[in-house]
Amino acid sequence: MGASLSLAGLTACSKAERIVPYVRQPENIIPGRPLYYATTLSSDGYGIGAVVECHEGRPTKVEGNLDHPASRGATDAIMQAAVLSLFDPERSRTPLKQGEPASYDDFLKDIAALAGGWVGSGGQGLALLIEATTSPTTKAQIEVLKTRYPKLRVFKHDPLAARSGEQATATLFGKPLTPIYHFDRADVIVSLDADFLGEGPGRLAYARDFARRRRVRASTDTMSRLYVIESTPTITGAAGDHRRAVKPSAVEGVAAAIKAALEGDKYVDGQSPLEPAWTNVLADDLRSAGRNALVVPGAHQPPLVHAVAFAMNARLGAIGNTLDLIDPPDVMPNDGDLATLCQAIENGSIDTVVVLGSNPVQTTPSDIDVRAAFSKLKLLVHSGLYRDETAFLAHWHIPAAHELEGWSDIRAYDGTASIVQPLIQPLFGGKSLHRLLAGLAGEFDADPRALVRATWKAMDEPAWQQALRDGVVPDSAAASVAVSLIPDTPTPMPQASAAERLEVRFVADPWLRDGCNANSSWLQELPRPLSKLVWGNAALVSPATAERLGLENGRVINMARGGKDLDAPVWITPGQPDETVTLSLGHGRKVGSVASLAGGYDAFALRTADAPWFVDGVLVTPREGLARVVTTQHHQAMEGRAIVRHATLDAFRDNPHFVRDGAPPAPTESLYPDWTYDQEAWGMAIDQSACIGCMACVSACQAENNIPTVGPDQTALGHEMHWLRIDRYYSGSVDDPAILFQPVPCMHCEQAPCEVVCPVNATIHTHDGLNAQVYNRCIGTRYCSQNCPYKVRRFNFLEYQEFEKDVAGPQQAVHNPDVTVRSRGIMEKCTYCVQRISENRIRAQIENRQIGDGEVVTACQQACPTQAIVFGDLNRKGSHVTLEKAVPHNYALLEELNTRPRTTYLGKITNPNGQLAAKPAAETGRG
């Protein structure tokens, strides 16, 4: 492995003419056959287990680790994009001293010269600024530093941190604790502005558990029920059986009203914007579920909402069943936040700061002048992947190692520890966090692997090797803490109505987060689940608010508060609370060629330290101009067509074949000949009840199949290249719509209209039922695309991939060698991951056996956190996919066209409370 990594590091960053063959074949390396290594990727400081595919030492694809509690084999878009950021040619490549190239040895010499004075003064004036982390080795190294320099101060900057839960548990139970939810045990769930399916370090595991209770195959099956009260539309709200949109400040009153109804107290008029009858029915449902109920507070809501939620869980008996409490895995002793650091710099007690990983100049609240504070330092050292806004101010900038390039360790949301192992040598000479911390402690030649190994010295060598192979340190999860409520539980007091005041809600971009991923073209071009916006952001407003202010999509508005203001284009969003504007963080950056291509605004300009997540008293003024807002979906309604077919659980029990009601019948005759299959016949079934629209499948498809990005201009023309899309539809009223998702890959039709119109036989039907595309035959007539009723074919209008060896950068190394890289003028589409089918077919032939059921796993299926996608052989009796297609609510999209798709859907089933069932919508989506 060491030899392969060494050679991989050489070949990935050298010119083509300098590549040399192996003198001696590295052990276990077989050209053309990938190797897989377990590691862990960081998500806001917490670990999510991954298995990385490597070709001759070159990481190309990230999958989830089945053995890791935070991933359970699933991934998300950010994890998929990790390999792209690894090979990003704009990563920082050399240390910089005063902006000029220098060597790392020069940096160590400067540190060594300062270390003597730090030892003498105990580290007086020295400070570390760290980002969110749960690494035990990092914690141990900082403890060593504080022993060496007793006056060293450690500050923490995490722009996406939310500590309300720990504050609430400290009040309720006497110590700060972190909740662990068990959605697979919950019958009734209430979300108080909590996007648990899309946010948080446990989101993949929570999505898996939640979907487990939402699968319906027979009329005797049961489902959990989800109530969602939220302040901006989320994928969790879209999955809810009942969803109510309220202003951010109103969530506290809603929580208090539910608690009062649950305890039989009198409802306080004006406390909640929800009707008392609605609240009482919800409380009755919680009471009936008892210990199988679960109330989940939103991470960004104030501590009082968390306290009320935990108190309700305690009253219901849910603690210990659907909810456990553990000691926080991310406990890292520190001396304050960024504001405290800036105050210390201003008063002269800090004159040297080492910034490790974060970018405070970009992500600091607007009322903290960190740039002015840092300019007063004698020495500012910055370590990061890019020469970002903070690096430009630094006296020393040190390139950081990518998380796929270095050794470390990290804990998951439940405390489970994992070892982070490198997949490749640092491409650009980056230094890991552990090497920098060791250098500050005087260990200038420290080995990061040895540092991590020392943290886990209690494990013998076989146990260490097993932890590396499995990606999990056994028996390292945090133990559940037994708790009892402190008698004086805080009770929310009625607040004055804020109905007339417009509020702003800040959210992290689902892909860019705080902006750290802004230079990733995959993530910039991946549609946001609900808005479908790409290459920029917009200010989300409700239709009623837009009408009141006379706004249209793209209209620029100015938002001002407290002397701070920003301009943003408007995006009218059904389901958005009235008088609430949602702003997303992470956009508006201009450092990096990809980031500078994107439009949008920088929401940090309006965010302040005292109001990090929502604020009122914002003055909105429409501007005259329009700004371009790029979206991949312009039509939101099904127009009465049988696209997403949906029903309630009770309706399904009354009529399991509800998907046939009102739908045009599928013809039985065709002019096309029938196909016969002597071997496999591949097919796919997608459960729309399980799909949460998280876009993991789309990102996994892009990474697996070398799908290019085309940029904002081409995307605005409708030339996006994703082989798989997730259509989002609204049903019902624009103020309170049902939100429906439908993944649409190639249907692989039995009677495919694309095949008969190709003049050069480039699109053909294979022996196992695939609509295959022969790239070297395609001449770009696009007849096939015009004939496809599902619009799943993509055409390379321009040369989106770079083929010239003299100008091709290191990003070419991210390509999957098993998939052809397409050129201009070529039509392409979903292939059911034919390369994976071929790989497993070859293996089965060598072993003289049939391909096993579930042995072929497509990229989209493998990434899906809810296991909504099933793929397999339709000729195999009893296979999982045939069982899925045999259920009564299985149907084909546009089956009235008689294309006979191999990809079919299971109708979406929800479980609303009969006492609160909505009135029949004007558009049902059922024909």
C-alpha cells in the first residue's frame, strides 16, 4: 500500500511525459482492479464512515461504510464530492510567507525561534483558533500544548454551531448532554423546526431509521406519523404527514402550546399561531403513542424550545426508548469564541494567532471586525486547503492536507470513534493538523500515524489493524446517560405578537455549508432539493409576501438592519411562511475560479453575533433591477397527469390498487416486436414513500459515471448533464402545498422510442434489456432525445471535458477508468451502471455461477440513505426487485404511451391523522 500511495502521489501531479512504469509491481496492486479502503470523512466536525475506491492508488469514488453507525452504507452529496476537492488544481500548493512562496522548513525555523520565548513566558500572547472537531488525537495534542505553554489560549470558531440543546439539557438535567434519536422506534414524531433528514451529523442514520417505518407493501402494514412545524421548507417538512409553516420566532409559542395541551393546561390565547383544535389533536396523538412518541427540537431554535421538547419527551416516557442522551462527543475545552478572541487581541493580551482550518474573515458575524483585529497581530498563521480570505491576511499560510491525504481520528454523532487513514500521499505537500500541532510543541519531524496510534495505544496491533479495515473502533460509542428532570422546568411565557414584523431566517446551504465547498463545481451545479437552484442562491419568500411587496422571481431586494444590508434576488417558494425571508449561507465568495462563477449574495453580511439564525426588524426595499437566478426546474405542477401517484394509508388499505384510479390504461398491443431474454433482464423499482429528495443519488451518479459540469451559463440554457434528476412537484394550495419527489433516471423502455429513430444505430437494445448508447457511433442528430418522452437524455453541446494532456489538470484523475469520458456532440444517459453489471458478470463467469440477487448495486442505489431504490434481475424468481414490482401500488411513469419502462415506481403513501386530514386538493396527481 505504501508503494502504491507513493507512486500515486507522483503520477497524479506530474506531467504525462514523466510517468514511468513500475520497476517492481507493488503488492496487492492488480492493474484495472480497484482496491477499497475504509476511512471517515468529516461533517461539521463529526465523522461519517466511508469506503473509498482506489484505482492504482488514485481515489475515484466514495461509498458509505455499512459498519459505521453514521453512514450505514449511505452517502450524501458532500461525501461524493470529496474526491473532486482532493484533485482541485486550485488547492494551495506551497507555504506562503508574507504572500511569497517559502518552504515548510522556513516555517519550522520561525516557529523554533519563537518557541523558546513561548516556553519562557508559558505561551503568553499565543492563541489557537480551531474549528469544530471531535478528534481525540487533536484534543490530546492541545492538552500537551497547554502543558508546555500554560498560558496558551484556545478559541473555537464554528459558524454553523448550535449549542441550544446542550444549554437546555444543562438546565433540565444538571449537565450538558447530546440527544440520540431512534426514529425506527417512534410511532408519532413532532419536529419543532428540526430538519433531521437533511441536517446534523446523524442525518444519514436518521433517514435510514425514519424510512424503515414508512415502508408499506400490504394493507396490514403500519407507518409512523410525522408532524412538522417549520420556519422554512425542508426535506423533513416535505416528508411530513402534517406540515405547518410558521415564522421562526413563533416556534417557541407552538412548543409551549403543545406542552400545555399535553399536560391538560389551559391554552393561552395568542401564544401559538396554530389553531387550538389542531394543537389538541397533535397532543392527543403524542399521548396515545406514549413512550413511542418523539419530539425533536430544531438545532437553531433557542434553548427554551429544546427544554420544552425534552420535558415533553420525559413526560411521555420517550427517554430511554425513542430518545437517549449522551455526553457530547465534541467536547473540546476552549477559552471562548471568535468574538472573545477579537476582544483579547484588542486589549493586547493576544498577539499571535494560529488559525487551523477555518476561514473566520469570511464567516464571522458582520458586527465583529475580525479583519481589523487580525491586522494588529504580530504573527498570524493560517492553515487551510485554499488560499482563502483569511490566508490573504496571514503572515504565514500553510497548505493543509486533504482528509483523504492524512492520518487522524474522529467521532460520530453517537460517539463512535473511527480512524481516518490516507488514500494517497499529499498531492500538493499539504500538512495535516496533527503535524502542525506537533510542530508548535517542538516536534518538527512528527509522524501523524504515530500520533494517532499513540492515542489508541490501548489497542494491540491486531485490534488496530481490524479498526483500520472496519473503519470503526469497536465498543467506542458513548454510553447512554441516566437522567431525571430538575423540578423547576422553565415554562415559556406568552410573547407579544410579531405577526407584523418581517423576519429573516439564516440556513446553511445544503452543499456549500458555510462556504468551505464553494469551489466544488459538482456541488455548485447540484440542484438544491426544494428550490432546484444552482450556481447561486436567492432570498426565499412566500407567494403572499411577494404579492404584498410586488415582487417576482429574480427581483432584487435590499434587506437592512442595524446599519448592515445586502441585496439579493427573490425566489417565490410555496410553503414558505408569510413575512419570513430565508437566506442561505455559503455563497457570494469570489476566491476560486469556480466560486467566482456563481451568482448570489453573501448572507454573512447581514448575520450578527446576537442573532445567528433568525432576526426580526429587517427593512425590505425592492430594487429596480433583476438578477439571474438559475434553476433546473421551471414547472412545479403535474397538471392533473398521473405522474406522482399518492394516497393516504387509509385509502391504500381500502384500495391497494389506488395507482390505477383515474390513470389512463396501458395499451397491450404494439408495433414493436417483443424482446426475449435468455440471461438477465435488469429492472429498477423506486419507492416514492421512502424517497426524501436528498439528491444523494444524483451526486453519486455523477461521480460514478464521469458526468461533466457545464457552468451557470449552459445550465441556464437547460444544458445540464446529470443522468438522473429528482423532479419536485407541488400539490394543493401554494400557501400549504404537499411536496412530492420523483427520481427520474432512464426508464430503459422495452419499447423504446429512442432506438428506432437513430440513423446510425447508436442507441440499441442489449441482450439483458438495457437501452445502451454506443458513443463512437453517435453523430449528434439528437433524434433520440426528441423522441424520449421522459427527457432523460443529455447532449454534449460543448467540450465540457478536457482532453488535451498539456492543459488537463489534476482533476482528470477523479475520472472512473471503467466509464468512457464523453466528448462534444455525444448523447449520453443513465446506463443502469452497466460497468458494474459487467464487472459482476465477469466475476460470476469466472466462478462458474449466476449473478446473485442484490450483487449488482447501482451508484444511485448504493448512495441512497433511505434505500428507496431497488435494482436487480427481473428473470430471477423471488428477487427483491420482482417482489417490489409485484406490490399493488407499483406503476410505470407515462405507461399510457406503451413504452413499457423497466424503471417503475411505488406510489407515495402518507399517514395523516384522520381528524386533521386535509380537504381534497384541486390537483391530486392521479390522472
